[in-house]
Amino acid sequence: MPMRGGRLPAGRAAEGGARPYERLLGSRTGRGIAALCAGALPALAFPAPSFSLFAYVALVPWLLLVRTAGTGRRAAVEGWLGGTGFMLAVHHWLMPSLHVFILVLAGLLGLLWAPWGLLANRLLGGSPSVRRSVAAVAVVPSGWLMIELVRSWEGLGGPWGLLGASQWDVPLALRTASVGGVWLLSLVVVAVNTAVTLLVAVPEGRRAAGVCLVVGAVGVGAAALWAPRPETTGSVRIAVVQPGVVEGPGSVERRFARSEELTRGLAGRDVDLVVWGESSVGVDLSRSTETAERVAALSRLTGADVLVNMDARRADGPDRTGIFKSAVLVGPEGPTGDRYDKMRLVPFGEYVPARGLLGWATSVGKAAGEDRLRGDSPVVMELPDGLRVGPLVCFESAFPDMSRQLTRDGAELLVAQSSTSTFQHSWAPAQHASLAALRAAESGRPMVHATLTGVSAVYGPRGERVGSPLGTDASEAAVYVVPLARGTTAYVRLGAWPVYGAALVLAVHIGAALLRGRGGRRPHRT
């Protein structure tokens, strides 16, 4: 007799007449392998493959597997294994740096999906009623969003690979992001996957799933249609200088020299700002007057301030000396005094969390030998023409709250300085550049993503691409006419409200389950 959800007992699946997939899914090992592979599928929705619309069905195989788990424990295990597969697939490009340690990290972070697997099994397993089907479409995505919230903490790797980020090039999704940020996009994507799972596997829930899809489509369409739109107010000319891959002895100075050469070519092109990538200057400009003067000369030549990025040791007060990554604005007379020190550092790449416990990672990969120091507040820089610029450094562009705060502080242009040269021939450069489209759409402000080695890209205030990106094989300077905008998006005004809504949905669901459990108990007779 079939088990709940239609799963065949292991013994029957092993009979000679069973289909190969039944024999595979009838064993724990087979189901474990299937969970790992199913969890990895959503990675194809992100750059570089960029099968964005695939995201809306990418979770279905995983959900189908979890719903047929014979026990809650098995569902949790398959949730964990699927989460491990997802983390490995989305972050596979870290393998050259972390080596075997990435398996440990993926396995630990994959544990976040264990409760989600149990939740999905309870709501989708067996023959759910109409009420349970509707609840599944709301609760399963809410559980997923809580996982994204937890793993977005900087110490756990930050919000890289949030499912909603796969929609960076879908115009309707970008409009939706202006309402609820990447969080709302993740909710919508997982809700569609849940409804499709009901349509495919649960005849009793098909009508409810169809109604949920229609209601959701109307709601998202209405929000995208009526949400405030940025109002274009003019444009600025921004130059991005990408020196390209420079390796070997003296690479820091040779990269600087190549950036100088490219910047000189901008003379007479009427630019308002020149942007260099992350770690484009390897010395402290406040101590190296020669280097500061070289950059100031470029500012005088181009008639624009130059935003460079220092990766250097310096003293920040009498008791705080170390390596900072800092965005520094340089004008015709030298550094203007505007400086932003990177606040959120890359775990293992720029510091080792709990170094006393995890310091051994430096011996098996390319983890940071010395912890970088971090800044303590965001900075909005003002150019001579009054343009207000909000800088971010590297993977800070993955954090939606940081660009939101800069916008609330008055930034008219967001700039992210990055360097992904370590992962030059992987999906990482394209994934990183795509995040700028989301940050632009969320904030209603244009964003420039400038790198040393590509991909460099520029997006307008609605998340639309401006000009052509500079790929990983480019060594050039490009000028972009960037539209400016005013107005406040719903996301900037309200923040991460989908997260609070999801938490409320989960709380109500758990509370109702507890009440049902208590109500089902019979009083003990003495």
C-alpha cells in the first residue's frame, strides 16, 4: 500500500518490475542524492546561465521529493541535503579559494533548510485539503524567507544567492522590487513553486493552487502598476575605468599605471565623475603624497573628481591601526576629505570569523591571513556640482539595507567598487554585477558597478541597463550617460516589510498548530 504522498515502500520499489526511478527513490541513499541535485537546480536561474524564469519552477523537484518523505525526520534530512546542494551550486566558484572547507560551510548552512523540509512535508504531503493547500502557498514561502534572512547575516556569508536576486533582468520583477525589495521577489518565486507543486502532484489542491496563482498575479501586477515610479530629473556622465587583469611581480603599481593611462584618455569627454574599482590604490593616500598627486593630476586633466579605492594599512586613531578598504574621493587639489571605510567584510576573504576556532581555514584555502578593519558608518559624498554619491565596496552591494540607507541619507547616485579577479573565469563576476540592477530598482536611484577586471555595469533608477557592460576580457574606460531620478520607492519608505509579514504568517501557523494539538488532547481521568 502506498505511503503518504504516494511514495512506494522501499521493499516494493526494489521489486523487479519497479521503474528505475522508483528503485532510486525507494532507497535512502537514492533520495539523498536526489535531494542534493534538486537543491542545486535553482542555481541555473542566476548569472551566468541566467535562466531567470526557470526560478519559478526550479524548486518543484525538491518540493515533490520532500512531500513524499515517509517521516518528518526524513523530510528534515532531505531539506538539509537540498539546502546543502543549493549552497554548493550557488557558491561553487569559491572552491578554488576555500577548497574542502566549502563542503563544511555548505553542510552547516544547509541545516537551515531542515525545518523548512519538515514544514513543506507537513503542508504538502498526503492529500491536503483546500485550506491546507492555501496555507502551503503562504507558509512554505514564509519559511524560505526566514532562511534567507538568517543566512543574510554577514558572519554567515551575507545575502548572496537570495532566490529573488535571480530576477534581476525581468522588468516586472524589478518593478516589484521597488515595492518590497528582493525579499518580496523571493516570496513570490517560492509561492509560485509551491502552487506549481500542488498543480502537479495534488489533484485535491489544484483548484486552490490555481486560485492562488491568479490572486497572486493580480496582486503583483497591481503593485507594479500603482507603485511610485522614479521621476527622471536629468543625467550625469560617469566614467568607469577597468584596467583588466594584471598579474605577476609589481602588479599593484602596473595596475595603477594602466588605470592612469585609461583615465588620461577621458580628457575632453566632459565627465562628471571617474570611478576606479576596488583595491585600485595600494597605498594610503594621506601618507603617499606622490600617489595622491598622480591621481589629483588626473582630476585636473579630466575636469572631474576621481573616486578611487584604497586597500592599505593606516592608523585610524591612536589605538586602531590595520588594513582598511576605503573609497576615497580625489579632486584637483588632492583627496577632498571624503572617505568611506568598508563596513561589512567578506568572511574568510577579508577576515576569519572566530579566528581562534576557525583559523585553520587559512591552511587549506586562501582565507585572510590578517583581519581587515571595518568602518562604522555610511558616507554620502558631495561632488563640486552638488551631485551626492553613496559608495559601497565589493559584496556590500548584496545588502539591500545598505543602499536603502544611503538613499534615505540623500544619495542621488549609488556606486559599488569591486574586484572579483580571484574568480575571473567563473559565474561570480556576472552574479555580482547583476546585484546592482536590484539595488537600483529597490532604491529608485541609478547604480554604477565598477570593477578592476569585469564585469562592470551601470543601471538606471528602474534597474534598467545603461550602455554596454565591460566584460572580464576588457581593459578600457567607458563613459555612461546615467539618468538621475527623484522620488521615494515603497521599499525605501517601508523597508523589509515582506520579512515581517512572513514572520507573522509563520507565527500564526505555528500558533494554530499548537492550539490544534492542545485541543486534540483528551483530559486525563483519575
